[in-house]
Amino acid sequence: MYNDFQNFWDKKWDKVDQIWPTLFALKTMDFLWEKRWVLLDVWSWAWRDSLYFAEKWFQVESFDFSQKALEHLKNYANKWWLSINTTLWDIKSYEFVNEKYNIIYSCNSLHYFSSNDTKEIFEKLKKSLKQGWLMFVRVKWENDSEFWKWEMLEENYFKNWEDLKHFFSIDYIKSLFSDFEIMYIEEVSENHNKINWWVVKSSFIDIFWKK
């Protein structure tokens, strides 16, 4: 199933040319006061955010399983003389280095997995964050307009052709980080620029933690 999903995203990223940062990235910057920390951008499908943080002098490591996404990122990074390390891998099987990152950043990239896979992925990311440092996550909220419209695979987890989507509740995402300090949490509904340039109203949970 996830192999089909990878092919699905490679096709979507083939000819996309969006380079401005997301609203979530701009919000994140309000909580960051030092610019040379090591920042992991999980699933840099929104490579524009990797570029944005690199421009702000973070040491950016961008992780994705889409070759096309990383090709776009590398092209823009070379064009603008930005230093960004990239990793092409499946996050389900990749083992991150423990206690490596000052910042873990994930915008719309961790709501594509089953409940069991989600828990395992979050546990790996938590271990890779240095003690006392920060994690910023945006995921789909169960109040989103797309909720219940697709084929249900399990509770709050749906499939639409090759696409997958896991919709989160506040209680569920809090349970994944019961051992972390919540710095900020908000349910957000805002205009969202999709890959095909359509603008839709989407609903998210934004949550910032400290380890």
C-alpha cells in the first residue's frame, strides 16, 4: 500500500513550482530564537519550508520518500546557494540517530499512516530529538471537510484511490506525547494551497512540544 502511495506523490511532485513558505512555518518561527540549530524537516514535500529555514541559517536536514520532491529541493537550494542535507528513505523503516536534532518540524507530513505505524514513527522521532528541545507538528484535524468522505481503513484512517489520510483528534495527538511538555496547541481552519494550485478550506491541529 505504501509503495503505491510513494508513486502517487512522485507523480504529484513532478511539475510543481511552489516556493513560498507555509503559514505553519511562519508561525513556528515565533518560537525559535536561535538560527544555527540542527532542524529536521520530516517529509519535505513542502520543500519551500526547508528553503525558508535554510535561509534563516538553520542547519536543515530534509527527509522524504519522494525522489521528485528532493530533486526540486536540491535544484532550488543550489540556485540560491543554500546548504541543505537530504535523505531519500521511507520513514517507516528508517532509523533516525538518537538525540541528534534541536528542532523536528513536520507540516502535513505525519497524517498518512495507520494508528500503529503512526505511534512507531512518532516514537522514533521523539528519540531523535535532543533533551530539552522542540518539535513542531501540523496534522489533519478530524473536523476537516474531507473527514468521512473516503473509504475507511480503520478508525479515523481513510483511503481515496492511492491517497491516504489519518485525521487526528486532540486527545489522540496528546496521547502520543504524554511525556513531553505542550508549549502550544490549536485547532486551525484556514485556506490551504494544494499542489494543483486549488485553494481549499482545511482544518488542522498545530501542536508544539518540548522534550
